[in-house]
Amino acid sequence: MLDNLSLLAQAPVLNIQLLLDGLFIGATFALAAYGLALVWGVMNVKNLCQGDMVILGGFITVTLAHNGIHPIFGLPVAIVALFVYGWIVYRLIICRVIERDLFTSLLATFGLAIVMAQSMNLIFGPEVTTADSGFETRTLFDGLVTVAEIKVVSLLLAATLATIVIVFMKRSRMGQAIRATAQDARAARVMGIDTDRVYQFTYALNAAICGAAGCLISMIWTIQPFFGITHSIRAFVIVTAAGFGNLFGVILAGFGLGFAEQYSGFVLGAQFQQATVVGLLVIVLVVRQIQQARHRRAVI
Amino acid sequence: MSQPVIEVNRVSKSFGGVVANHEISLEVPQGKITGLIGPNGSGKTTLFNSIVGYHPIDAGSIKFKGLEISELNVQKIARLGLVRTFQQTRIYGKLDCMQNMMISIPHRTAAWIDMFAKPSPKTQARAEQLLDFVGLYAKRRLLAGSLSFGQQKLLEFAMALMNEPEVLMLDEPTAGINPTLINGLIDRLRRANTEFGITMFIIEHNMRVIMNMADSIYCLAHGELLAHGSPEQIQNDQRVIDAYLGAH
Amino acid sequence: MSKSVKAGLLYACILILGIGAPLLFPDYTFQLALLWIMILFALTWDIAGGQMGYNSLGNILFFGAGMYICALTQVGLYYDIGAYTAASGAIKVDYTPQQYFTGLILGIALAAVGCVVLAAIFGRIVFGLRGPYFAIGTLGVALASAELIGTWGYVGAGGGISLPVYPGDPDARAMLFYGLCALAATGTFLFLRWLYGTSFGLALNAIRDDEEKAEAMGIHTTRYKTVAWAISGFFLGIVGAVFGNMTGFIEPLEVAFPTTTFGIFMVLMVLLGGKGTLWGPVIGAVLFHIVKEVTWTYLLGWQWITLGALIIVNVIFFQQGIVGWMREKWPERFGLVVDRRATISSQEES
């Protein structure tokens, strides 16, 4: 562990590699977390199958890639497929738990997460897999730093998608309805907004965002049916750290988590990767609690 | 004039940019009934919340029996003997009335081992007596959540009495109660004051009630203390009338 | 027949079944022991989850912690733990019965105490979290402990630890651990039956119904919550220690901290039986375990999907559980009085 640390000090250029990789992977984390922030903020559903939707998007891309369709073209397919999937899941499950207490939605989506992970395990098999884009890998600094072109493409795609969603939320009628519902669902209903449709659309949109994130992750990293829970926890870490009303915070926290994982993976070893994510979750929650405790009583 | 039991000194509280309380000072004398009135949004409930430790205050000092309590949390303040009721009545809905009463015994001196004690017959008798006092004896085995709003309000009052407080802070005790029952409630509040010797600090919108009951009244408007005096003085104070009529 | 006689008969039947079952079906002793463990799981989860309204997804933490504390005690009494785990099973331990039982008893005791301490420490951290944060926080703590044990070489990391071999006949061994499981579960039940009759039970329910009100009334909420969690930890620690010895080999992910199997079974069994009741968790656990053991093998590959679907259906359509449903249907039998015309206030006039 100390050896790895001193290595970083001796060869500062390795930091660039870690930071770059953190940036690329963090962008996808931020994307999935933004989806969670959306459903959490608008409909108060803690979606524990967030990560499994990400993985599903990844598997769609991988399957298409095996059939000769380039992963980048898998992106729109994953988005549309997951949008429809989210729409159905809302009708079947979410619409029945949305008005209930918070643990209900948490547990119902946790059940769904188990179903999804196991189904993917049956359908796609338990192997760790990736979607090969066939792009070149460039080297910088005399081969000390490698950058796969697909990672740059993925970052650009993530940025484009995020921009589209943000513009959509600001400009479109549905986006405005979503934001109105998030602020006060009762008032929105009184003003003639069909909140049920808004919720349905929001959940489907979240699923689509997850699908996009999964597609990007399958191109630049690896997927496996049971990786979902870790992605879910990542999204929770990011949203809890940033707060769900804070888009800029979500992006920042996403990159932060990307860096943190890269560094802990390098310094402590790859087997600590999951421990890092979970550990960060606990730390973030504890810090939040200390912040609240500083007040005599949390103001509601 | 008797000793003040609550002393609020230049307390300020704002939420974001909105000033809810600005340098409010008031005193609640021991053994008396003190009223707190003011138009909607004048900061009455905020002041209550500040006193009972529900949120931190920005500036000022709050003393209970000479002890600074502005840094203490809700539970500690409650255990000192300063108990409040809520504007939106709060009871334990899935417990029956007697259970609601049993768990409301004073926790002031509770040691760790007391957590595992069974309620004593004395406690039960007292709970029944207090339920009888508020007229809920016949419903003592009903789930509190199945009571009507007015009955829940009475139950909450009985629970507060069960806690044997020195000061009881009531947030709109008559709101939502059937007008025909209000006289009965006023009578009970008075009796709680005289018979049990509980000091009362009451937020109330119903002028008839508060003018009838209170020994002295404070009036808030726009987060500031507007007037203080006996019910007659307040009733005839032009500033108070203006505040209620919306004039500035 | 009076009520107490009926209850006495019921307990006697259960007692006879408990003792007789492994004698009648000696091949299923392990499954039957597991049934007691499931009952204990459900009962302890219900303390915080049902009675107090704090839904934890991480109670399995104490199960695993108890298991490891006990195993390390048993090994550490007579060997060097580091060398033992480094050899990963190459060192064959041969304990005399006296050594073995000293280790086992001490290990179980330390597991129970250790888990109480752990509960007190983690209680400080997680009870500041409310609602969903609490559920996610406890899930995080459980997952993190599994990950950390999995990377800690001294305790065998992901490779796990083999426990000392029972010095004697395998049948006697099976009966011993069956007995310990049955004893632990029965003890938990009787303890909770007593506990819910005291002010403690009332305070837990008060916290569930309205924690803010409980605070405003001066109840030591943190104290109650911590003690409630410590009670869960105490019994889970004991049964974790016993289970570790029953399987003979422990490792962090599948045996000690199975968050997505045992950890979720706990919640599901309580929801199935009815949370916030004494008998609900027991009924839910028995039902779930029997159905699971009977159907699991026929659902090869599909069992987890079925489990997930069961959670969803249970949560959405049948959250009150069996006992909860019965209580709604026949409230009088549960000593509840429901005034059908309660909303019209007639008593109030007096």
C-alpha cells in the first residue's frame, strides 16, 4: 500500500492517468446519480434498482455489439428500451408504492433489483463482459498514460445527454410540469397537472438515463449481472452527498467518486474497490448526520 | 408579581432570509396563565419552537427557572418540566388511550433500569383519573388514532398533564374544537392551572377564549413584540387592533 | 378452558414439537436448526423494524460479527490466529472435549457481549439517520463490514476460517447445535414477550408512531433505540456464533454477512407474518422457511427471482402481514377495542 503511494509521489504523471480515468468513469456515475436525484426529488422514491437498470442498459449494448451493431448505435436503443421498461415498471409496481411510506418503495425496488439481477444472470450469464468499440488507444507521456478514444467519446456523449436532459427540464412543458410537481404535488394537481403521468414520465426518464449510463459503462468498463447493487450504492452516495436539488453538486460528486475509486483501487488494490464505495456511503451518511446534529434539532 | 419561570431575552430567529422573530423579550410568571396572540405568520409558533429547543436560535437567551436552555435539545428541556402540545395534534395513533397516558409519565428521573419497569397501579390510577378529567374515560381502551380530532386534542392535553410539567405550553388548544365544547375546555385548562398549579403559556387565536383565561397577554406582529398587558389593555390597544385588521 | 391454560397447552405443544422434531426426522436436523435461526432472525428484526419503526437492512452485521468473534475466540485460545488463518486449513486442530467446550462457551459469551458493544457504537452512528437514510445506512454498514473482513488477512480474508472440529459423534454434534439454536430462539421469544409487556415496549411503539412527539414528551429516545438495537445484537451474536460452528467453516460474503439472503429473509419473514406483533415474526418465519425448503430445489435458477417477486408482492399488497390481517379482521381477539361509531363524539359532551 505504501509502495503504491510512494510510486504516485515518484511518478506524478501516474496521477494524470488516475484523474483522467476518474473523470471518464465519474461522468457515467454522475449521469446515473442524476436520474436517481430526479425520481428521489420529484416522486420521493428511493430507487434501489437504479444500478440494475444501468447494468440492463449495458447488456443491451453488449448484446447488440455481439450482433454486429456498434456500441455507439446501441446508445439510442438502450435509451428507448429502458424508457419503455421504466414506463412498464411504473405501471406495475411504482404507482402502487408512491403514496406509501418510504420503506415500502425502498423495499419494493430492492425486490425488483433482486429480480432484475437474477434474470440478467439467467439470460446473459454470469461472465464479466464489455462492449468492444474497436477504437484506438492513445498513449501520452512516453506511454505512461493511456487514453482509450472511446473513453473520450463516452465523456462527450455523457455531457451531450446531460445537456439535453437539462434543457428539456428547463424548456419543455413536461419538464416544467415535472419541476412543478417536485415543488408541490398537491398544488400541481390543483393547477390541472396530471401528476400520475408526470411521475410515470419521470420514472421512465430516469430509466432511460440509467440505460444511457449503462451503455457508456459497457463501452469503457465492464459489466456483470451482479454489479448493479454497487452502481445503486454509488448513485446513493452521490445524491446523498450532493442533495437532490443540486445538479452541479451531483456532477461534482460524481467526478469525486470516480477519482476516489481510482485512487483507492491504485493505492489499496482492486479488491478494495467495492469496500471504498460502501465505505464512502457510510462516511457520507455520518457526515450528514453530524451536520444535522449541529443544529439542536433538524429543521424540517 | 410572582417570579418569572420563563425569561425570553432578545431572541431572534430567521429562516433563510425571512425574519420570523426579531429581538423578542418576554416573561412568563410562575403559576399564571400567559397568552400569546398575533395575526397569522407573526412568529408565535416559531417562538414556541425556539423555547422548547426545536431549533437553534440565532441570538438571545432563553431561561427556564433561571437556567439557560437555549443550547439544550428538546428532550432535555421537556425533562426539566417544560412541556408543549402541538398545533397539529400529535398522539401515538396505534396505541390505545391508556397506553398513550402510561408512556407519558415524567421521564425526569428515569434511570436506565426504569425502561424495563411495568407501569405501577398508581400510575394506572392516575392515568384513569386524568382521562376522566378530560372526559375520555369511557374511551380509554380505544386506539388513539380512531378518536375524533377534538378527542385527540383532549387526549394530548391529558398526556401533557400526565407528564407533570411545571410549565405547559399549548399551541392553539381550541383550534378545530367544536364551539360548544370550548367552554368545557377553558374550564379544564383553568382547573389544571389552579388545582395542579401548572403555569401556562398559550397561543390562541380565539380572542374570547384568551381574554377570558389569561392573566396577561403578549401580542406579536411581523416577528416583533407589539404589545403587552392585561386582557383589557390588549383589547383596547390600537396597535393590536390595527395589526389584526391588517393596517401597518 | 381459561386463557392461561390454553396458552400453556400451546407452549407445551411447541416444546414437544421442538424436542421431538429432530428425533423424528434426524436427516433434517440442520434444516430444523435453521428454522429456529430464522425465527430468531425475524424476532430480532422486528424489535427495531416492527415495534420501533426503524427499518434496518443491516441487522445481519451482528450475525456475522458474532460468528467471527466466536470463531476467533475458539481458535485464539490455543493457537496463534495469524498463523492458523495463513495456513488456510492446513493446521488441523485437535481439541480435547474440555478445550472445545471451553472455547465454544467462551466464544458464544464473547460474541453476545461483543455484539452489544458493536450495537452501542453503530447505534450512535446510524440512529441519527431517519427513514430511508437509516435503511440505506444500515445496509451500507453491513456491506462494508463484509468487504472489510474480506480484505483482512489476519482473520483469513475472503478465504475464511475453519472452526475447530467437534470432538465426538456427528449425531451428537448435530443435536447439540440444534439444541443451542432452539434454546436461543426460545430464549429470544420469552425475553421479548416479557419486554413488550413493560414500559420499554410502549416506548418503542411511541417512537414508531411519532418520534418527535416522544422527544417532546421527554422520552430518552436515543437510549431506547440503542438498547433495542443492542438486544437485537445480543441474540443475533449468539446465534451467529452457533451457526458458524454448525457449518464448520466461515467466510465473509456467503456465510457471515449474507446481506442479500439472510439479511433480506429477516425483513421478508416479518412482513409476511405481520410486523409489530409478537407472534407475527414466528409465523412468518415458519411459513417462509417451510415454503422455501420445499420449493427451492424445484425452482433451480429461478429461486432468487421468486424471492424478489415475493418481496414486491408482499410489500405492495400484503404489508400488514398474516397477524396484522387477522388483527384487522378480528380485533376483539387481540384485546383491541374498536368503537365503530367512534368519530361521533358523545362522551365529549360530559
